[in-house]
Amino acid sequence: MKEIDVLLKTVVEGMKTMAQGIDALAEKLDTMTKSRAVKVKAKPARKAPAKRKKSVAKKAAPKKPVTAAETVLKIISRSKKGISPATISEKSGFGTKKVHNIVFKLKKQGKIRSVGRGLYLKA
């Protein structure tokens, strides 16, 4: 029993020493932050945004195709005899690889059909 009391007293003394060290560190930290504190200038108040005049409603322009596939499909649908991927590439500005991939997907979806070798029409 005496051994436990001795051990407990040793632990208590160690904890007191640690607590004193922590207090000393906290005080040093407080003094350092106070000495290095920088005054922050107050920002000027924001002005309320000026009221804008309402613009006259314009007629909505026809919607342009959004996706590349829609663009290619629109180009193909304009053709009467069929159109080649090279021509589609020229008109759309897409690369040949992209056009070939899109034509493949549209054909698989049944939106276009092959008229001849390398010629496509809207289905």
C-alpha cells in the first residue's frame, strides 16, 4: 500500500510541474500575440447597387444545337443526297476522328442511315 502512495505522489508532483510549464507557455504565447498584433483597417461600407433599367424583351432567337452530335445531325439532315464525314468535318469544324465517332453513335441510335459507302442521310 505504501508503494502505491509513493507512486501516486510522484505522479501528482509530475503533473503539477507539467501544469506550471503549460501555464508559463500560455503566458508567453499571449504576450507574443499581443506584441505582434496588427491593427486591421475597417473596410468602408458597401454602397447599394444602382438600380438598373429593365431592358425591352427581345425575340428569342432559334436555339442552336448544344452538343456535337446535335450539330452533326443537323448538318446531315440538311443534305438531300447524302453527306460524307469529310464534308461534315469541314462544315462543323470538328476533327475527322470526332466526326467518325459521332456518325457511328448516331447510326447505332438509328437517327441516320448509310446511303452508300461513306454517305449518310437522316433516317
